Amino acid sequence: MLALLGLATIVVLLTAIMTNRMSPLVALIAVPIVAALAGGFGFETSKFIIAGIRSIAPTAGMFVFAIIFFGVVTDAGMMDPIIDRILRLVGTRPARITVGTTLLALLIHLDGSGAVCFLITIPAMLPLYERLGMDKRILALCVSMAAGVNFLPWTGPMIRSAAALKVPVTDIFNPLIAVQGVGLLFIFTVAFLLGKREERRLGLSSGRLAAGEARSVGAMGVDGGVAAGPAPRVLTPEQIKIRRPKLFWVNLILTLSIMAVMIEGAVDPVVMFMVGTVLALMINYPDVKMQKDRVDAHAKAALMMASILLAAGVFTGIMSGTKMLSAMAQSAVAFVPPDMAQHVPFALGILSMPLSLLFDPDSYYFGMMPVIAEVYKTLGGDPIQIAQASVLGQMTVGFPVSPLTPATFLVVGLCGIGLGEHQKFSIPYLFAASVVMTIAAAVLGVIPF
């Protein structure tokens, strides 16, 4: 009975979210509450909800303060010299441009926001692609690969997977650091090779490129068939007002210190980002009003995600407290041959990227993944391996091509290409990145073969 009730809850949740009948926030709260009441749990449901929210609270807090922290140091201009330096270094060589695009997107995505990454990187690099006549699908792919492989502890998929399994996010992320390194090596290799291919397609030999760069340093037009470098970025008066260029090194050291301590595990991530946010505000904006303005500027994004995570706490609390999740897992175990159990994480890793085209992040991480993890646990496996396999593709390298995410349409809109041509060109490379990381995870012993 509980297994059927749990299955019905999952199906209704997925259907409500994927058909836009309910927002994820509403569905994650309303559907499980109705299910618990229908199952006869009555007022005990509130205890399950509180237990679920209590388990989610550190993760939600980390995400809120991570958004504010990275927002503050970005407002202060920490990324400006890095962006400008990359733009100067890429010159007019397509291979440098594609690698520079990937590096820039990787750095901008440190705050965990795909939308911000695309909004900054694509307009900065697009003029170079257009002047040289480079394929803009490569621009879309490079930013997609960088944002996708950069699954840091405060990015959406990592946060959701930790919240769904009620485990510290570092337990999922830290074993994947070397795997992510393999993924980064792969995407930079792809970017370089695509850049070299563009050089051959455009007939830009090394000699012509070098001569063209020498003639067009600082120019804005096309000289001898080779386009000039990009125009300097222009900040708005509002951006200039809140920039703190003299504090660049202070902000950079603060950021690196927080990330190092958090990944090392000495201090809980939520504590590190709380302390980091306080220091960033006090160092860059001693004036109380400016501190309030900077927090207000990023409050909407922080509140939106925090509310989803707390709602997820309601869902996971009820599903666990009522034993619906364990009942579903026990029923599903009968359909999995014992000798195939160890291969579940590897198979999920291979399928994780294509699943981005079928499930939005909330549906997968809060609806599907907990069931798979519970089944795997019942078979004797570690549920964390299911989360690790999932983040190797599901809404990481998969989100920039999924029609279920607004970021996909942002990429194609900014690049001026069609959704179909972006998906046709990018999906094979993004899927390959996911497969490479899955194999690396197996070879390195993170997940079993």
C-alpha cells in the first residue's frame, strides 16, 4: 500500500511540474502533504515536515550566502581584471579564442549561475566570432561545456542532490574533484581542436594570423583579412559606482581561502559562506546603506532557490517519515538482478546527460534520484554514488541544451542561433564529456564499474 502511495506521489509530482500545472515550490509542498493525509498519517505529517526542513536547513543556508557572497565580490569588480586579461590574450587566433571563451565562462560560472555566466561571457566574446566569421555554434558549445562541467558545491545540481539525500554537499563533491579535472581537460581539448578546425576552415594560417595580429593591435576593424581584438568592455555608471578595483587582491584571496577551507572540510560550508559574506560586505562596502543595497540586489535569486530547497525538505521529510520511499525501494529491488546491482551508478552516469532532456532538475533530483538511491542502498550500495553519478550529466553538462531550462534559450538567443542547430551541434560533445567523466569516476574508484 505504501509503495503504491509513494509511486502515485512521485508520478503526480513529476506530472504537475513537467506539465506546468504547478510550480516546483507548490508541487513539492502540496503533493506530499495530500499523500500523507491520504495515507492516514494525520497530524503526524507536520513532524515529518519539520524533520525534513531541519535536514535541509544547512544546505539552504549555504546556497543563500553563496549567492550573496559571489554577488558582492563580483559587484566589487573581482572578475573585471580577469575578464579583461583573457580578452587581451586571445588575440585573433581562433584556437586561442575558443580556449579563452571556455576559460572565461569557467571563471564567471564560479558563482554557480548559468544565466550570469552566459550573460557576461557571450556578449564579451561574440564580437570576435562575428568579425572573424567563426561558427557561433562553437561559442555556444564552449560556454555550455564550461558551465556544465563546473559543478561546484554551491551549484544547483550539487545542492539538490545533497538536499535529496540529506548528506553534506562535500561528501558528494570532494571525491569528484579529480573527475572534474578530467572533465576540464576534455573540454579545453575540444575547444582547442574546434578552434584549430576553424583556422583551417577560414584559411587562417599561422603566418597570416601572426601578421594580422601585429597589424591590428588595438584596432577595431579588419586588417588584411584578420579581425582585430574586441573593444574594451564599458561599465555602466551604476557598475562603476560599486566597483572596488583597489581591493581586487583582497577579494581574490578571500574567495580562494573560503573555497579551500570549505572543500578541505574543516568548517561547514554554510559557516564559511556566512563569514565570507560578512567580510566581503565590511571590506568592500563599510557604509550600512550600501551593504543593504548589495544584499537586496541578490536577495531575489537567493530567496527563490532557498524556498525551493525548503519545499524539497517537506517532500523528502514526508517521503522518508511515512516510509513510502523505503517501501518503493523494497518493491523495486525484486526487479533488479543481484549481479547487476553494482553497475547501477555507472549506467546512471552514462544516462545522466540524456535524462536532462526528459526531467527538469527538481523533478529528477527530488523525485527520481531518491528512489534510485534507496533501491541501490537496499541492494547494498552507497546512495552517495547515485548522487555522484547523477551530477556527471543530469542538468550539469545537460542543462545548456535542455528545452526544460531557460538557460538554453538564453544561450541560443545571445549567440543568435537556432535551438535545433545548437542542440544538434552541442549534444554530442556534451554527452561525450559526461561519458568521459563517468569512465574517469569508475577508473578512479568513485563509482563501481
